[in-house]
Amino acid sequence: MSNSQMTPGIAAGRLSQDQLAQNFDDLHAPFAPHKAAVAADRCYFCYDAPCVTACPTDIDIPLFIRQIQTGTPEAAAKTILNQNILGGMCARVCPTETLCEQVCVREVSEGKPVEIGRLQRHATDTLMEAGIHPFSRAAPTGKTIAVVGAGPAGLSCAHRLAMHGHDVTLYDARPKPGGLNEFGIAAYKTTDDFAAREVDWLMQIGGITLNSGQALGRDLDLDSLQKDFDAVFLGVGLGGVNSLRAAGEERDGVSDAVSFIAELRQADDLSTLPVGRHVVVIGGGMTAVDAAVQSKLLGAEHVTIAYRRDRDAMSASRYEQDLAASHGVNIIFNAQPKEVHGNGAATEVEFEYTALVDGKLTGTGETFRVKADQVFKAIGQTLEDAPGAVKIEHGKIAVSGAGQTSLKGVWAGGDCATGGDDLTVTAVAEGRDAAEDIHTTLMG
């Protein structure tokens, strides 16, 4: 039993099963075919479409929307999946409001973009529900590649390599594949065990052997992988959690938001998951919002997000901020944690207001306290262990080009590598591009 479960004020079963089921229902209901057709009709099918440029995976968005409009969603799905093999999950979790939809001509002219994300989900769901896997393996090349990490980057890399006819061994430290798609995204964004179903669908390509419970540095070492395989791709993510650097963060009731979300995502019965009455989440990213909103959905009475900078600097989009506010989450800007107070267990968090002085974030000296029996740290993650002799830069694996590391025959991508921006869609693009580079290198 964790400390937070033993802390006064934190309890399970605050809401009924029916209320929990309603709270954690799908955030956006999928389009029915008729509604998808109506939504597709709004697209101008721009020749030089800005939405394509804004998509990290370069999906031909006007083409797939045209294919939906003409009644061929399966063809639309193939257009999407050819560029983004995890297009189903990205349709659910990608911040389209700051990417493709933000630059949509309809958004610029009318303030209401074409609903690209929901149309993408309609296409990919239609194809997956039909049991179709539209890709097949090329003739065997005899080459073997180790992919370490079965998150978005690793899965994307493994699938593309398998398509090219290579034999891929996929390793992951956790008991289930999927990475943050499986363990780190709010449950209301990916209902009905979609992350696991998408991995099962992806594996239909063949040529990929999954070894779960195998961690780099514990069960695997990079030197051996380099000797045993023709190439290695590292998509290990970020396992470490940054410290608050505030007094009292070791108190009971203080934990990291990533672990909370992972526990929630794997819970068979949400009524068994403990949550505080007064929850404080410290951070300004998507993880902070997901932890805060889900705390509220579990039955927390008061939930506060505290972020040290202003609203515009918050990495969670304005849409995500508004989503939190719509669920009753209070967001405090320009507030940095000073101390977690309590007698053994957390009871309050003391904050100091901040301001920009000559471009530098500075404490003002003015403090305030927020009642808290449960505190979640959501201030970013770090690379837990440097893998072998690979070069590290700014706390991540240094890469150049399409994910090439400092070691010959070793590539990296996703959150663990420089250039990653903590988005599923970017990780998919980096895994795909590394796979193409690996293929060219091995066959060239």
C-alpha cells in the first residue's frame, strides 16, 4: 500500500460505480457516418494545405478528408496510417487545436476549423473495426533489429522495419506494450482499452517479436544488443521524475502524477482507487491537466493546478486548460512551491508568487498556502539511466539526422532523444523516420 493510500483524507470509493462510468466516458463521441460526411464537406481541400505542414507526421489531410467525403473511409485510413501507424491514438490525444486545426483556413476565417482529429478517428476506427491491416511485409532481408521501448516511437519504428522485411525484436520494461499510450494518458481520452487493441492491430504486420518485462540496464545492455543485432533503436522514454526542490516533498500524500495516471489506467475498478478531498497538482503540462481532471472525476472536492509561469507559457494548450476549468479545477499561475506542510502527512502546500524580472523568473517574496491532503508532481521527467556509451545532451540522448546517435548502428527517438516534444505524434514521426534511415543504411 502506498503512502498516499494511508494518508488521512485520501480514500477510495468516493463516487458510485455509475457515476464513475459516466465521468470516465469517451471525451469526444465518435462520428456517425452521416456526421462524418457533413464534417468532411466543410473542408476546402486546399492545394497547399497549411494543415499538412502543421502535422508532425505529414499526413495528406485534404486527401483523407476527400476520401471520407466520397464514402471510402478505409482508403482514408490507409492514407493516414501510411504516415502515422498510430493514427487512431493520435486522433484521440493529439493537440489538434494547436497543430492542424489551428492553421485550418476555416479556423482562420470563421473561428471554427474542420474537425480533423474526429475525422481521422472515424477513418481509422472504421478500418480497425473491419479487422483490416492494409500493409504487408516485403520479402525477408535477413537483417535483425532490436527496438528497445514499445511506446509510440518504438512501435512506429518496429512496424516500418517489419514492413521492409526486417526481423524486429521489440523489448519493453513494462508488462504491457504501449508506453505512455497505455500508461500515461487520461482514461477518458482512450476508452475501451483502445491503446492495447491498437498495438494488437499493429502487430498483425508480422515479423515483430515482443519481449515484455525487459529493461535496458537491468535485463539488457547496449553492448550486447549491438553485437547480436544489425541495428538498435532506442525509444525508452523518460523514466525519472523531476524533484519539486521544495521542503517537505517527502511527506506522505506527495507522489508523481505519472504514477497516479498509470495506476488509474490499469485499474480494473476505479472505485478502488484512492483520491484526496483536497488535491494539488504542481506543473503546467498535459500530465498536470490529466492528473487534475481525473482527480476531480474520481470524487476529489477541491483540485488546484499551480504553475510557476503565466498562462501563455503553460505547455498544456488553452483547450486543455479550459477542459480542466470546465471540470471545476482551479488553475493558479505564477506560483512556485516553497514547502509541503504537515505532521508526517501533507496538509498544505506553501507557494510563492513569481514574476519576470529582466527576463528571469523570480520569486516576489509574497507567499500563500493551499490546503492539500494529496499532492501530485507533474513538473517533467528525466532520462533515468544513460544507455551505455551513447552521448547525452541536455539530459537526453543526442541525435542527429533521422535519429542517429553517437554510436554507429544505434538510433533513438521519442521523448528520450533530443528534439522530442513529449507528443505521441512527434514520437511516431521520429520512429518512422529512424526506421527508414535504418533500412537505407542496412540495405545501402
